[in-house]
Amino acid sequence: MSEQPSRPQKTGKPYRRPQKDPVRMLAFEALRAVDERDAYANLVMPPLLRKARQKGDFDARDAALATELVYGTLRRQGTYDAVISACVDRPLREVDPPVLDVLSLGVHQLLGTRIPTHAAVSASVELARVVLGDGRAKFVNAVLRKVARQDLDAWLEQVAPPYDEDPEEHLAVVHSHPRWVVSALWDSLGGGRAGIEDLLEADNERPEVTLVARPGRSTADELLDALDEDSGLPGRWSPYAVRLTEGGEPGAIDAVREGRAGVQDEGSQLVAIALANAPLDGPDRVWLDGCAGPGGKAAMLAGLAAQRGATLLASEKQPHRAGLVAKALAGNPGPYQVIAADGTRPPWRPGTFDRVLMDVPCTGLGALRRRPEARWRRRPEDLDGFGPLQRGLLRTALASVRVGGVVGYATCSPHLAETRAVVDDVLKHFEDGSAELLDARPLLPGVPALGDSPDVQLWPHLHGTDAMYLALIRRTA
């Protein structure tokens, strides 16, 4: 057989196989899960980080960078979309989502971190070669080189309308929130430009991890003693809270591993404490958490109830979430019961309880620091679905509490349609005076800036907490 002629050699640089960067590969994988499966980053990241560490080539600095890339990109998605739109020749909706994720990661490195420009571009292009192929990597390279010509301030001058012409759209682009969310938060907060800008900026900051020492099972001092000297600080407002600083690791604390303590925002702790300390007329023996999943407030309430010889019934509609509640309450020193039940069709008799908490399902606009992708998923029409449910659950709570008992209505949303509008609408049916709004502010001692109303709205920029809302209502007849 005759020898085949050899192929002519192409001139130019030899082909180089793209190199996988484990940090940026993990960040890309997390963003794809958020986009494709509607996953939440705070649920996706821990298993991805565990898997990366198990491979042995992923240290704490890598984990910190991957986390910053994911959360920073999600928080600033609106701003980065506006910048990318100015650098491409087609509508953004026509850019393939995986390509957009690589671009967004690159833009965050260029405009939102201290990573050098050449490193941010080259690392992003290399990622594109691995996950998209060489052809689309060239597109990524071209776009990022355009982005790199200006810093963030210059880009905002270009892509955001002037504040004087359209204040809500200006804030939406500059602070990376949907316009309707900016409008809703501004209405709830009131005041001028400074307050809303402070709030939107706080939404884009990485929140502290806060621990709770579950009453009767652990103490804040125990948690602080288990941490390095510079890894933990006492809570600002809750006597059960410990704030983790850089380097603090919840899983390294025995009390957390054993379930005697947990991770819980300080605002959530304050809601449970305020209800537990609200003045009652009559006995204090039986408490209800009517929307108990995933169990943080229920665990606090169960511990506080046990200290007074009271019992807690924790009810959660979804069986799998009821399982999480049972896990959180396991080991509680006093009596409790966990059931799976629909709070709008309760299995208990009216007037059974002395204290009732209804932390109702809501849009979650008060926790955008922790779930940055939620701001891009929620729509104004979501309020139409939550409103009837929230009113129904508050009516159940008021029917379930005895005369002289107290109901706590809580949401992790400051939207007026989910807070005061719900309370006002339901209380219209008690115009005979059989229910009255209590002043919740004295039950949060030391907490500043609680306003002039008897209900309480916490804020990230004022209190360092999620934007929890609480109204306390006493049945009088």
C-alpha cells in the first residue's frame, strides 16, 4: 500500500487546549443552575464547594472568590445587563444564556472586583473556551474588551438615565434592582433620595452570618467562646445572637452541629422574642407557630415557651418543611408538637392558643441580600397570589387565639401590600373592638429608628437585619 501524503501544516500559533479554572468553572456552574433550574445560590453553593474541596485543589481563598463571583454577579445583574447591552449589536434576549453568564462573570470581575483587567479578561475568555467553544470565546473577548475601556462610574453615567429625569429608573440601573421593586421599597420606606439609596446599597452588600443560641439549649456566650477572638461579635439587638466576622465558621461550633444553635437572621430572632414577651391577659400555657417552616422561629419559641412551662404547636403545610421544623426542635427541653397542616383550614379548635405567630409566605423582598436572584424572579403580579393567602392566615391566627391572647403577624417583606394593607384589611372585620393593634416597639428594647407606628418594620441599612415586618394584635372579645 502506498504511503499517504502528509497533510500540509497550518501556519500560525499551534492550538492550545483550554485550561479549566476550578473557581470560575464552579461559579459558572452555579449561575447555570440558578438560571436553568430556578435554583437559589445559597442552596446550590454549599454542595458545589464541598465537592470542590474533596478534590483537594480548592482552598478557603478559592471558595471565597467563587462565592464572591456568584453572589456579586447575581446582585449586580441589572447593572451588568445594561453595560453588556451597550457593548453588543443585538438585543440581550438574543444572547444565549450560557454566553450571558460568562459575560456577566467577566463584567463583575472587571467592574466589581480588584482583579486586574488583563487577568479578568483572559480568565473569562479561557472559561468561554472551555464551556462555550473557541468561536463564542472570541465574542466574549470582544465584548469584555469594550467593557474594560471604562470603570463602573463611567459606565453608569452612560447607561443610567439622569436622576432628575427618571429617579426610579436611575436607581434601578445604578443599584441593580427591578424598577417595580425600587418603587415598592421607596413607598414602604418613605422619605427622600438618601434613604432609598442607602437601602438599595445595603441590599447589594454581603450580609453577616448570624447565629442564634436556642433558648434553654445554648447561650450566646457559649457560641462566642467556641469562636476565635476575632471571629465573632455579640448580636446588636438580640441577646441570643452572635455575628460571625471573616473566618467564622458555623460548622466548627459544637452547639451548631448538635442543633442547639443555628443560623438565623437577627430580625427573625427579634420577631419571635417580641411575640414571646408581649403582655397577655390571662394564662400563658399553649403557643402556636402557624407557618413554622423551616423552623428557626419555632425553635426559638419552643425554647422560650419551655422556660415558662408552656408548650408549642408548630404547624407547617408542606410535609418536607414540617420535617425541617421537627429537626430544628429536636432536643427542645420542653414539650412541643410538630404537625403538617394547612393554616387556612386548621385542625385545632378556635380560641385554643395564648400566643400565635403567623410568619406568612411572601415575596421575600426583605431578604434580597441573602437571595439576590429573587429580585429578578419576582413580578408585581406575585402580590395577587400572596395577598389572599396572607389575609386568610391572619384571620386563622385571630380565630385561633383566645380572648386576651396575642397574635404576631410577620413577613420577610416590607411591601405595603404584604404588611400594613393586610393587617388593616383584616382588622376591618373587628371594628367592634374585639381585636386591637398593640405597640410592638417597646418589645424591641434598644432597637432604634422604629418609626411612629405601633407595628415594626426593620431595615438592612438601619438595623443590619433583613427587612422583617411585625404587627402584634390582641383579641379583646
